[in-house]
Amino acid sequence: MKNLMEKVLNDVKKNHAEADLILNRSTSLKMSTQEASLSEYKVSSSQVLGLRLIKDGKVGLAYTESLDEDALKLMIKQALGNADTNHPNPNEKILNHSGEIRDEMTYEEQETPISLKVEKAISLETELKKREPRFLASTYNGYSEGEYTGIFMSTSGRSTFYSDKIYSIYTAALLGENGKKANYYDFDISHTYKDLLWEKVIAHSLDYSRQILKEQTLETGKYQIRFTEDALKNLMHVFSSLFSAKAAMDKVNPWAQKLGEVVTAKCLSIDDHADYKKAFRISKFDSEGVERKNLSLIEDGVLKSFYHNSLTSHFFKTQNTGHASRGPQGPLGLSETTMLIQGKDVKPLPPKYLEIFQLDGLHAGTNRITGDFSLPVKGFVWENAEKKMTFGNVTLGGNFFNMLKEVEVVGSELHASSDASFFSVPLIFNDLSIAGK
Amino acid sequence: MELLNKKIAQDIIFEGLSHGADFVDVFVERTENESLLFKNSKTEDKQSGTIFGIGIRLIHGHQALYGYTNINEREELLRITTLLGSRIGQKKSLSTTFNFERFDYPTVAAVADKNVSAVEKMAKMKKIDEILRKDVKTAQVILNFISKKQKIEVYDSEGLFASEDRPYIRLAHQIIMKDGAHESDAFYGPGARGGWEFIHDLPVQEICDGLIQRATTALYASPCPAGKMPVVIDNGFGGVIFHEACGHLLETTSVEKKASVFWDKMGEQIAHHALSAIDDGTLGGEWGSLSIDDEGMPTQRTTLIENGILKRFISDRIGEMKTGHKRTGSARRQSYKFAPASRMRNTFIDRGPHDLSSILASVDHGLYAKTMGGGSVDPGTGEFNFAVQEAYMIENGKIARAVKGATLIGSGADIMTKISMVGNDLKLMAGMCGSVSGSIPTTVGQPPIKVDEILVGGRA
């Protein structure tokens, strides 16, 4: 495959252009089950090659899923045509670096027969049914595994190789009682089949659905609020462009002019850790082949840095932080690795607070520009360290920027999200409202 | 010329049947994508690419086995088929032979798709950018043009061979405004099954005026009060409420699992008698229209609800097998990487007798949701949520102050019984719908409607 990519890059050079190429290949197996039998069984093999070339200061992108000679020639022609159309971009370059970095993950485990995997996938649903008489159906239920490889090569001589294997399981227990329905989805991911937490997924899905069946609404008003790590991760992710230098370039980052200023409570620090040992995956290099480094985003409430790639660092005349992100079918962007929210001035938990475990409608109920949000939520009411009731049928309203200023740290240990990509100390937010009865 | 050699398609189907499959189909797709991003008053990014792949489905009993690859080689395709077939049983000798017969169907009209230069496209976007930037509060304009030319072929073990060319085009407009510490944005994304002519004919000045007005209104709007109240939802993208709160629950994908609250309600009153709803794949030029679905069946107009009574579900082959509800030409998927599923096409609440002013006049204190944002639903519980992009309070039957940050939440079964007034001004709007078979173009729509009571989430 390297020979094929080298040939494409040589053809690009013959057209007096520079380029980088990304090839992603994957094979996968997915199965879903319904009413104690396999309802869908899906196997795949796929590949996609993406070219980013720069000619006369103009960037051209093109991709193909077919790797025959004609398709490759067409891809180069399309990229050259697109570059010709695009406005010159003095900030975007093909980085002038060379050498190879490899990031191959190998995991030791014995091959599990497919029949056993099917049996286990079916057990996700049958166990729910066996354990809970109010079980109606499992709306999502299944198993998947995939092997992924990614190769990056550039005309400057840089190459990287990435490979990984990921297994996942998921289920949702739909329960019903007296006309009320409850449905909670849980999942687990792992790099090996043997490490999948089947029992945790079944128990969580069932436990949360049972709690939701008992949910009551709350009085409208202001509450002190804690999020589970999954809920906080999802909310932070919606506003992740706050740390994006590209969004700052595009004038859609409300923190664009706030470097060096206090943007959160002084008790908070936020870091991006590419090599955090407890993370699901350590990342050695970014999508331009730049080696990763850890980055302080917020220190004691002060905004210290944005994520940068070669384009944004050139524009802002600052250091490239190695956060380039690009798939074969897309332009150069930015992405985080593992986010850590750390804190100081630890205070005790308040006697009464709400713990939110589910936020819905994040894509629609949030405004990335103003920071305003209004979202349906579910959670628990805690009083004196005791879970008093489950609440739902309410919305959580607030402003993300203000929320980060009105926060208290209530623990010093980092807790992980379910996918181990986000870690946070326990936090209590004080400036949020619930709309209920 | 076919995308997949017919002999290879035959071999795949034969291999699947040899393993004991009851039914086999092969979906072949070649899609040419083009996108053009106009931002910071210039073309920031023009991209193009080709998607090609083949999806193979074996059905055995109620079980669907699906595989896909973009390696268009007989050996690889047969390897995947054998892998799927081995889940059914050992390969046995089979004497069946069959020939594919081209299947004729009525073609849904599409705007002619002529080739247009990038220069003409950029000139159009430059004009829009200039108009939007005439307002001093405009901080950013983002225009995203996409063109997708999809060609599909379907072969199946009943001898069907069908193909269709599907051109899609869309221009998403976004404006961001700033005034001191205040910021706001507004979005409008018209799309069609068709070519550049659709974009060429868009009323640019009217669209820009509307975006500036909406963003300006949101800039100075006060926080929306929270609580239960009557809500008037205007036409066009307001139809997202029916799409999310009811439409998804009428797809057999949800019905077959008995996960939909409506799974056993056929023929029953599930909505207010004022409400009739339709899912129509045959509307010429609409974003969600098809000639044939992704199983090769001609699409159709399906009355889902008539005067509040549930008449039909949205069904595909697997849905019909599992629920007994006949296929409606609604099998859809994002690409060959997904098995088809029953999905909405152009789904809307049909016209009623009222005009907007009389609907507003019936409300003493409530919310007027003029422009809806997106939303989502849990098909199991029917619980939904919608954001409102542009909203006003209604006081004594009149539109009063602008408010921001409103979210509507509730459950589908409940809300359908509370739509008590339906207007006469039906308008459709393009959107993307994400579900089990990926993200697909769908149209939502409705005339203005009144919901007697809904929980509005805002700032308490």
C-alpha cells in the first residue's frame, strides 16, 4: 500500500505541488439481537484514500474509495481542480518534516469463536428480560468489533502508521409500568474481547431504567448541580470550539480574544493529555504527523492556550500544539485527545444537590455562540449523602460561560467518563435553573 | 453501463441462496460529492470525492445478515457473501437459475442537472455574503454548498434489477451577529432533489432579509420564561415536531420491536381529530423524494394519520415480514455501508382550515415558535425535545416580546392529542435525519399549528 501512496505523491510532485495523503482501512463485525435471536449480522471491509495538496499557495482536497489507477488519477485531477478554484491560503502548508513514527497497538488474547460472541450478544437482552418483569423490549442491543489502520505520508517524507482494535457492546432496557415507560442505554468499549464488561452494561441499563420509572418532576427554580462524568463530557464537547484556534480564526470562538484572561472560576484547571495512562488510547501523533505533547488550556481559571495545527499556528504566529485532525474526506481541523478537569480549594458537598446523569437534545438545545442552553435532563436528588428521588420531565437552563465561573470543586480524585476520554474532579455548579412544575 | 457486472451480482445472490437464505439483495452505489465552503468572504474550501461500494443482504427467517465492501472484485464480494451465508448454514448445491429483468417505475421529477462552473457558484455565494454583511452587526457569514450525485443499483433474488440517479443539492446559510457583549446566529438551509437551478432560483434578497431579521431579533431577545403553556408553532421547519414526536414512532424499525408507543394502535385515534399527516416520496423536486427506495420498490404517498386515526406505518421489507404492515417504498439508507431501514421521506402535517392570526388570537398567554431548530426523540418512551430558534411570547392573542433559549419537551403520544388547531399555509423544509440506517435527506413540514399545552424549558 505504501508503494501506491508513494506513486500518488510522486505524481503530485510532477504537477509541481506538495501534498499529504491519508489512507484509512478497516474491517468490522457488528451484530444486533432482538427477541433472543440475531436480528442483524454485518461484516465489512472498507478503505478510503484522501489527498490534500497545495499548489501555488492554494489547497485542493479530494478522496476516493476505489484504489484502481483511473480512480487515483481522477483524485489527483480533482484535487488540482479544487486548488485552482480555492482562494490562496498563505497559512496552510504541508509541513516540512520527515521520518517515520509508528503507533501499533497489539493485544494478547485468544480468538473467541463467533458462536460464543453471538450467544453473549443475545444474552444482553435475555438477561434484561430474566431479571426484570417490567421489561418490554431492548431498543438497542448488540456487539461490534473492528480493526483499523491509518497511514499518513507526505511529499516531504513524513510517514506515520496507526493500528488499533476496538470491541464494543451496548444495550438499552425499555421498561414499562402503569403507562409509564423508561429506557436507558449503556455501553462498554475495550481493546480486547475478554475485557468487555457485559455485566456492568446489563446492570447499569436495568438499574437506571428502574430509577427512571419512578421519576418525578421538580419545582421550577435554581439548584446546585453535579453532572456525572458522561453528562459533563457531553456538555463540554458541545462547547469544545472554545479551545479551537480555528474557531478563533473564523470568528466563531467567543473566547477568541480572552487568552490570558480569567474565563472560569479560579479553582479550575483544564489540560489536554495525549499520554494520560488511564485514557482509552494514548495518541503519539496528530493528523499532520506532528508528535503530540500535553497542553494546558486553562490554569487557575486563566485561558492559557488553544488547540493548534500548522495552519492556525502560522496564522497566530504561535507554536503548533500537535492537535491537527483530518480524515481522508475532510479538511485540516483540530481535535482534542484526553481532557482532564482538575481543581483546587476543595469544598464539602452541599447537603442538597441534583446529580444529572442524562442530557438530551444537545445538538439542538445549545447555542455555541452565546453559550445559552436549555436541555431536557434526568437525574437524582441527593440530600445528606442519600439518594432521595429520581427526577425527569424537566429542562436544565443556563449559560455555559457563566456556569464555568459559578463552580465549586468538591473532590480531588479524577473520575473517568465511560469511554475513558474525559476525566474530571467532582464539581458543583451554582448558576443553573430547572424548569419543571 | 451498470456499476456492477450482472454476472457477478448473480453469483453473489446464488452464493447467498446456496447457504439457505430466503432472500438476497445487492445494493450498489456510486456517489460523486462536491462541497464548497464560503467563509470570511472567500472560498475557504472546495472538495470533491467519489464514494463507491456494494452492500449485500441475506435474509433468513426474520434475520438480516449484511455485509459491505468497496473492493469491487468478485472474490472479495463472494468472500463476504460466504461469511454471511455461513451464519445460516452449510453451502448446498442449488439448481436455480434466474435472469434479472429491468424494472420500470415512474420517475419522480427532478430539476435538470446541468454542469455549472465553480466560478458561477462562487459568484452566487459572494452576492449572498455581500448582502448579509451590509448590516454592521454581521460578524461572520458561513455558506456551505453541497452537491451529491448518487447512482444506485438494486439486484435481488426475485429477479429485480432497478437503478436510479438521484441528484441532491443544498446551500446552508449561517449568519453570526455581534453587538457589544450580545451575540446571536441564524440558519437557513434550503435543499432539493435536483441541480444548480434550484440554487440559482432561490430568492436571495428575501432569504438574507429573513436571516438578518432573525439574528437581530435573537440578539436583543430576553430569556424565555419556563413552564407549561400553549405553543403556536409556525409552518416549515416547525414540522420537525411531528417528525420527531410521531414520525419516528411510525417507522416499522421501531414498531417491530414493540418499542413504539403506537405499535398496537393501528386504526385507533392517536391524535387530535384536527390532525392528518402524510409521508410522501413522490413530490417532484423535494429533498426527501425518490423514484424507488433502496430495496428497488417504487416510492409512494402514504397517509399516516387521517383526522387523528392511525392509518399506516412506514414500512420496508424486514418491517413487513416482522409486523405484517405492507411495504411503503420507504427503505432508505445513508450509503452502501448501512442496511436499509424504514425511514421517512417528505413528512408533513396536512393543511387545516385556520389562518395564523386566528390561531394566535386563541391564545391568551403562550409561546409563538416562529422558527424551530433541531430536536430528537427516544423511540422507546416517545420523549422528545426541540430547540426554538426564533420565538416570541403571545399575550392576549397578539405577538409580544422576542425571547431566546426556549426548548420544547414532552412525549409523542401526549403531544399528538394536544394539537388542536391546524392552519392552511403548508410549507416544507429540507433537513437531515439521523437514525439506524444513517443520515439521510428528509423533508419536514406543516402549516401553523396550536399545541394546547407543552413544557417550555427556558430560564426559570
